[in-house]
Amino acid sequence: MNAPRTGIEGSLLIRVAPAHGRVSIESSRPLLASRLFEGKTIDETLALIPLLFNVCGQAQQTAAVRAIESARGDHADDDVEQARDALVDVETLREHLWRILMDWPRFTGHGPASARLPDVMGTIEAIRRAVDPDRTLCSPTAIPCRSTDATLAQRCRHLRECVRSDILDTDPADWLSYDVETLQHWLSTSNGVAGRLLRKICKQGWHELGKTSMAYLNPLPATELARRLDDAQTESFIAAPTWNGLALETGPLARQSGHPLMTAAATLAGNGLLTRLLARLVEVALIVTRHPIAGTATETDEPVPGLAQVEAARGRLCHRIALDGGRVSRYRILAPTEWNFAPDSAAVQALRTIQAVDITEIRAQADLLVHAIDPCVGYNLEVESG
């Protein structure tokens, strides 16, 4: 269970009662906290963003500065945009590795791999500093910054080696090339953090747990998305977003669904628990095998002034801004947790597949599923049996 936070970001209360077919999720997230920016100057807004959003703060800053630049009709250089994407990827790597090293051992009855965390997190921070040494890349119309850190490539190699030795138990590039047969062999033999958890899931017959027919959140038409974030129903849309009447899933599973390794995993477990956790590993492996780390831009259609979409660690993040002179007149944010943990969302549908009757097993399965879909806030899990 992920203990709920009590700060401004709020938390989730998740109730699961398989015997009665009930799943409910209550959110205390302040979905319109972005209204705090209204009336503020651009500089004040950009200074408040990292204070208001502790989780995925880099993605939030990147979305904010892009929305502001777009609203002003400014355009950052390609070098700046690539570096911003790299910063988001580095943050995504940090979020994934923290979860894997801290939480995955817990699910197998081991203590967290905390001895590795200072080295791994320190290396990631050093890479971030090399990409943006003065923390200026998320300023409007930032100037391209060429890293002078001669150790960047070495640090990237070290991070790749950490993933190889501690998590995958094999080279990430080799692992990404696995087909069904080699994936199955790896699942049965790997002694890394990832292999131990996934093998346990398979042995317990939980690999298909959470298998649903959810559609994935593809790049959204910018004009229609902007309209949905501007109209009178914006609050209800942000609280429980749907598209063309459908709840959609965003995050690593949606982003990596077309990767060959994910296709191999789907033949074994559909989009169940095994595949969801493998999606996070695929993202880790893809990021650390880019050498040196380079960003991957979010695909969008023709840009709309004042709108930005960024792929954060847990899924699609949208910022919508309107300016009046040099001040913010309107600001709305749509975060991935609202897609994945709203009524009839991926989390709800996945949790409904639990058929266990023992309360300990119900809790273990529910905890794994929530962890795999991964809200950006803490949660409290209440389980009912019989």
C-alpha cells in the first residue's frame, strides 16, 4: 500500500469488494489548483509550478513553459525542445527506477534495494544537471545550452550498467530484442529485481490479472482538446475525462504497446499485470540505451495557442493557458491520474477482475494492480471479503 499524502496534492481512497463486484475510487485531489496561477505574471506562475507539483515537476514545468510560449506566439529552438524532452525522460527514468528499486522487492518479501538508490539517484541527478546546469531550459524562449560536462556519456553508461546488474540481469539492449521464447526463458531464470517479481507473479497465476479491453489514449486532436478544456463542462471533464464516450488509459502501457517486446508479453498475458509491469521496464531500457540520453518528443497535431501536451512518467499531461497581457487569465491542467483512476477507468476495470476470496490475497493483488497503473498521489486501499 502506498501511504496517502496529506499535502496539497491530495490522495486516493480505493475500495475493493470482489465478492460483491464493487470497486470505487474517491479522490481528494485539488483538480482546479491551477486556478492559483490566475492573475499571476508568467514569471510568478513558472516559479510556483515546482512548488505546487512535487511529483513529475519537470514534466509540469515543461508543459507550463510550452503552453506559455505557445500562447505568446513564441517558439523555442529545436535544441531547447530536445533538451526539454531529455529532462522529462530523465525524470521518467527516475520515477520508474525509484518504484522498481523501492517497491518491487517488497512484493517478493525482500527489503527495498535502498543500498543502490543513492548511486542510481545521484547519477540521474548528475545527468539532469549536465543537460540543464543553470535550470534555465524551462524559461520562456530559453537559449540552447551545450553541456560542458565531459562525464555525461560515462554517467549514462554507468546508469545502463546499474539497470543491467540490479534490475534486468542482462544488457538492456539485448533484453529489448527478446521474443516470446527468450522472454519466457528470462522470466524463469533472471535473478534481478525485475525477474524475481515477475516470476512470482507468473507462478501464482497472476500474470493475466487486471486484463481489460481498455483502449489507449493516443495523441489527442489539439483543437478539440482545447475546446474541452475551455467550455462550461471543463470541471467534469478534468475530474473524469473520456474521449468519444470512452474511458482511456495513458502511461507506459499505452506508450509502449507497439514495441515488439510488449507484443510478445501480450501473447502471454494480454494487457494484464505482467505486461503492465514489463511496460515500465521497456521504458527504462529504452531510455538508458539512448547514448547519451536524448529526449523523445510527444507527438501532437497542428499546435493550438496556449495548449501543451507532455508525456510524463505516468501518462499524458495537458496544460491549457490563456493570457491577458502579461498575466494569466485562465489555467487548466489535465493529469494522467484522472484518466487512469476515474470511474470506469483502467484502475477500476483492472481491479474488477480480482476473484480471490482470501482477504490477504485480495489485498496483495489490488496493491500490485494499483502500483502497476501508478497514481501520481498516495492512496489508501480498503479491502472487503465475503
